Amino acid sequence: MVYDWLRPGTPYGFTYPPFAGLVMAPMAFLPFGLVVVVAIVATVLTTALLTWWFAGPLIRRRGWPVWFAYALAVCLAISFEPVRETITFGQVNTLLLTLVAGDLLLGLSRGRKWAGVGIGLATAIKLTPGIFIVYLLVTRRWRAAATASGTAAGATLLAAAIFPDESREFWTSALWDTNRVGVLSFLSNQSERGFLARLPIPQVESRVWIVCVLLTLAFWAWRVARVPDDIMGGLALTGIVGCLVSPVTWIHHCVWLLPAIVRCVDAGLAGTGRRPLHPGPLYLGVAAYLLMTSRLTWLWEKRPRPPLELIGGNLYVWFSLALLIWTPIGTRRSADVHEPDKILT
């Protein structure tokens, strides 16, 4: 059974739901080297596709040479530390982001009947994208929410029919065994729970975390509910909140911050002039990208230096909170040829 296997010398094991095991099963019959190549190629290709979806409108609006600007944007996206670590660890983060982003940008925004399928599949593969089902509910996309929930349930039941023992083990035991995931206080855990676990408050940590999660979710729901028609903005904010409230958000999980970073840069460069119309979001997006690509956080992995550790050792948490608060969301429009694009905040 896949959940019986643990990495030698560690308590770490397979933590994904059984449907993920079903999807990944073909890899067991391929040479390991080929699996590595396929994983790297898939990550690069999905990153390139995501870059086109997120940055393509900005490139076209600014009139930059399309292929040069796009190639540069792809290089920047692959250099982003969470994407690099996704490649290093052979993770599926960009594949899941592609499923969700494609669902929202190509399905939901265009009123497709199949909107929600991608979110449902992503949730069945890894539970954390389920926050996007909550997003659909908050923005009153009842049909898409039902489609996503039904897809996730159907995929889960399919896996249960094929792997009944594994499914029983996951839902009754493996899912609740936090030791399989890793130590919550490890620096790479850049969620609110990881931040609190690194503080000297073990007696009240769990209760404080629950309060933080509730406040974070309430603020997120308030922002996205105000402007439900901004699908890209909803994708950006929901990706952020998913990283913040999850008990474990390793740095490679933070590929979900990419839509917010691009949105900030896009908003800052809105208009046709050379000077940014909205410098605040632009500075936030650029600072988030640079500091979360620099590996600066790792300076505090084995050499605690309080009080700077509180800042440097939690860079992803601080920037996630800043992006959740200040990422511009609203309706992008051009009233006429004389009026630049606007972002309603």
C-alpha cells in the first residue's frame, strides 16, 4: 500500500489523496530518469502557459515585442523560487495551478457549462485547491461550485472503487497524521501556522492559529465578494489565502502567489505612458518577486538571529499578507480611446 511507505529514516510518506495515486500510477511503470524528464518538461510547459495567461494581456497592452517580452517573462517565472523548488522536488504545483487558472479564466469567465471541472480535479488530486470551491460559493457561482464539488467527489469515489484499502487508510489515518508532512516549525513552512509554530507560544499556538485563519478568511471573503466579476483578481486573492490558511505551505507551494504578483505589476503599469499610474502595486509586486526569488529567507534556517528572524524567516508570510491586503482587484475596462485602463480597488 502506498501509504505504508515512508522515506527511509524519516516519518515522511505519500500525503496526497488516492485519486492522485491513480493519476500518478503510470509513472510506476516508467524508468525513473524518464519520469524526471517528464516532470520537468510538464512544469516548464505549464509555467509557460500560465505566464501567457497572466502576463499576455500586459505585454499586448504595452506594445512590447511579443515573443521577446514573453520569453523574458517565462524566464522570470521559472526563476521564481517556488517554481524552481517545484522542479527540484518533482512537485505538481504548476499543474494544479494550470487546472484551476484554466477553469477560471477560460471556463468561468466565459460562462462555460463545464466551469468547475478543473477545480474539482485539482481538489481530488490535492485537497488545498478546494479553497477555490469556497471562492465559487462566496461569489455565488452556484452551478460552477456544484460542478467542482461533484467532480471532486466523483474522482474520489472512482479512486475508492479502484483502491478501497488505500482510500480507507488515507481518509481514516494518513490524512490526520501530521508527522507524514513534516515539522510545522520548519522554515520552509510559510503559512500562518508555520509562522506561529516558530514563535515561543506552544501553549496557545493552536487557538491563535484558528483565530488568524478565521480573520484571514473573513477579510478575503469580503474582498472577493465585493467584485465578483474580477475573475483574475479572485484567482490571485484565493491563491494567496490558500497559502496562508493551510497548516503546511512549503515554499514550493507558493506558486499560487504568481497571479497576485503579476496583477500588481499589471496594475502598476496600467495606461500608455512611461511612468506608472499606480506605483504602489508595482513596487509591491516587484519587491515580492525579488525577495521571494533571492533565497534570503534561508539565511535563518540554521542560524536564528532574533529579532530579525521574525521578519526574514517569514518573508513569504509577510508578503502573502501584504498581497492579500493590497493586490488591486476590480473591473478592468476602457471607457473609450481617451481613457486609460482603470483598476477599481
